[in-house]
Amino acid sequence: NGDYVIPAQFEEATDFSNNHAYVRKNDKWGVINSDGNVIIPCSYDEIDLNEDSKYKVIKNGKEGLISREGKVLLACEYSDVRHYNGVLYVVYNGGKYGLISITTGALVQPIKYDSIGDVRYGRAKMELNRKYGYFDENGKVVIAAKFCWGTDFSKNLETRVQETENSNYYYIDKNGN
């Protein structure tokens, strides 16, 4: 009938996808649903839906996470936030990485690692003080950082490692044997 469903109040709006649309007001981004209800207020410099249906938000150069329902899962306190397993996220600050739970907000692994890789076949390679080791999918250290080189785990649940620069390469299983 020509009536507005959502009053014109935004500088910019995207098309709706899965009942949500990005909206910009006063040069800040947020999210509304198709009824016009604000899910995430327009207070972020950038906002994007990540691979596990959580919004990655950026405010003043720092990243955080918000659920599709608008609940802040991680405050905008990190230089980078990246998916680990759906409950755990890799966070980056001050040149170091850690693992944080979006359920509790607690660090599962402190922000002290030089790198944390993606989970491959139940294991994620990490680097600490130029040595490599492995976390399990829950962020627990299962193989201590003692190798000068290592690959990601393969579908055979093994990886190739080297203890010192002059030693031979060998394979270990997911438990480090």
C-alpha cells in the first residue's frame, strides 16, 4: 500500500539476507532485522558476518564479535579475531596470539604465542619462542612447543617435524609419539 515498513532513518542500508541488513547512521554501522528492530546499534566502523554466523565488528581499530541476536561475545579489544572452532577464537594483540572462549570470555591460552594455525584433523600448530607444538581442538596443549619445524596434521593424523635444524625429519602422531 506504499507505507514504509522501516522509516527512512539510515544513510545507507544493504539488502536483507537471512532477515538481517547492515545499516549505516552517522558514519557507523549496525544491523537491523526485517521488522526494523535494531539488532546491533550503529556504533561500529565496520561489521561483517563471519563463517560461523557471528558478526565481526571493528571499533576504533579494534575487533570484537557479536552474535546474530545482538549479544556481545567479545568486546572490541583485539587487533585481530579469527575463528578457531566455533566456541574458541584466536585473538591477536601486541604481536602475540591467544585463544579465548566466547562462551565464558576467558582466555583458554594466554596471548603469548607467535602464531596459532587453523585446526586440521583435530590439531592446530602453534609457535612459541621459535619452537612449534600443537593444540587440540579444545585449545589444550597436546604436544609441547619443542620442534624447530613442523607441518599441519594430515588426514592420516600425522605430521612431519624436526627437533633441531641439523636433525632428521620424522613423523609424529596426534599425541606426539
